[in-house]
Amino acid sequence: MGFRCGIVGLPNVGKSTLFNALTETAAAQAANYPFCTIEPNVGNVAVPDERLYKLADIAKSAKVIETQLGFVDIAGLVRGASKGEGLGNQFLGNIREVDAIVHVLRCFENGDVTHVEGKVDPVADAETVETELMLADLESLEKRVPNLQKKGQSGDKEAKAAAVVLGRALDLLRDGRPARLVERKDPEEERLFAQAQLLTAKPVLYVCNVGESEAAEGNEHSAHVFAKAAAEGAEAVVVSAAIEAEIATMPAEDRGEFLAELGLTETGLARVIRAGYKLLHLLTFFTVGPKEARAWTVEVGAKAPQAAGQIHSDFERGFIRAETIAYDDYIKFGGETGARDAGKLRQEGKEYVVQDGDVMLFRFNV
């Protein structure tokens, strides 16, 4: 499953530099002027997980396959984008297709890099972009809700229900608050709300792009962003796009020493992934054997058949049971045979809720 993040922000905040570094490509042109990204660039990144490599080592797997994280580098938004300013609504449409918004904010001072608003103020930048997204949602719902209400009055029950939950979202937007804060009273309202694909319904991860010397602890600008994220129930991380760009060009064996010299224990990519998983309520399970060890992603709360379905729809449709070993037990007892002998291999049925790190083998019959 993985997830797909849209990287947004004002021009010249380091979006494309970060995208290039995260995907270890030069697919997105990074230049010091607005709108250097004309088409959204898409890159898939292997999600690093030390657990996977340890499992593969024990099982002597011939191949290791990480789960994938997708990044979409979306061109810089500017004030008035919802009305077509800059490159306008073309890019708002790209945001509708992602699972979460990675909002890159400039938290560094550099007179050589132009700021589109003339000053460094990441909280104001975040509000500028969010305002444009809210205005786009507001325009959409002011047309959509009356139409749904009319259909509801004609006896369309689904339209009537949609008008209620989207009407709440419209009230929030008119009050200057994002649609993701709307109350959803039951799973049906959640479904109808999700179908609307509102821009401000997307969960948000703020990425504070700081200078190299501030990558470990952040700075005053990033502290303000973290306070904003905490107040909204969003996530925030500190990253130096310049450092990430440098790491991307290094041999893997040199990266640890380079990070240590900077007072860092992990890459910005690792922090972004961890925060993204938390934001989207995701977890990882594994399948392990002599041919391959592989990581898979499901939502927290997913049951065994749903996890099986990530591998193949036939596995979910014909699900019988899941032979399951907790990661710690697999490591402790030296693999499947040792875990089985120790009584740590469990036979789980359709109602089993998958746990992070589970090593699973699915039995099915189609």
C-alpha cells in the first residue's frame, strides 16, 4: 500500500531540492525562481526498515523488497492560486490525488535565495497556502451543497446525508477553518466526506527546512511551526534539504559518519517517513521466506484478510487463516522453525487485528 504525499509550499522554500534528495534523482529541476516545476514530478522511495533486513538475514532470503512511499512534487502555490494566480488551479487538482500533504516551509535565512513574500515567516507561509486551499474548497462546496440539498429533497437519501456532513464542512470553511476538522458522526458520514476529496481534508505534515547547522535542533522559526502543528493535531519534522541533497550523492557506507558529524542519528527521509506513518495511522507487516523478504503497509486496525489483500485480491477473497509470528519472537527464536517450536507461531482468523512488525503467512482457498 505505502502512501502518496504531495509536496506543497510557496516557491523557493526548497520543495524541489527536498524532492530530488528524497527520491535520489534529479527529476525535478531546482532553480531560484518561481514555477520552475511545471508538471508534478512523481518519485517512489523505498522505505528503510532495519527490521526487514534482519528478517531477511535470518531467513536467508534471496531478495529484499521494501514497501514504497510516493512523493509528488507539486509546483509552488502563491497567494491567489484558488483564483488562477501563478499557475493556479492546475496544481490544486494534483493535491486531490494524494493521501497527505507534505507542506515544506522555509525556516532558513539566506539573502541569496529570493522569498516570494519578501520575508521569512513559515507560519504566515503555511497560512497563505492553507487559505488558498480553503478558498478552493469553499468555492467547490458553495456549488455542491445546494445541489445535494435539492437532490435530498427529491428523495435521494445519499445526497441528503452528504449535504449534511458537507454542510458542516462548509460552515467550518466560512469560519476560516480547514475541512479536516469537521465532525463525522458515523462510518457512512466518513465515507461521504472522503468522496468529496476536499483539499483541506488531507492530513498535513509540516517539514521545516532549516540550514545545515540547525538540522539537529531546529531554530526559532521551526519552533513556531511545531507549536502550530501541535495546535492543529498535525505533525512536524525538521529537515535540512541541503544536507539531504548531499547525502543523496554519497555512497551508503559513508552516510552514517557524515550524519554523526552533524549531530544527527538518521536522515531527514527517515523522519519524514516515520511522521507520515504516524499521521496516516499506518503500520508495517512482513512476509518472509527463502525467495524474498518483503514489507507491506496497512492502516492501523486492519484485519488479517485486509492485509492478505495487499498481496493479492485472491488472498483476501479466499482467506482461511494467517500464520503469525511477532517480530521480536521471530528474531529471538531464530526464524519460523524456532518460533514454531517455542509455541510463538499463532493461527489467526478473520477477526485478527494486524500488529506492527507481524511476520505473516496467509492460507487461502479460491
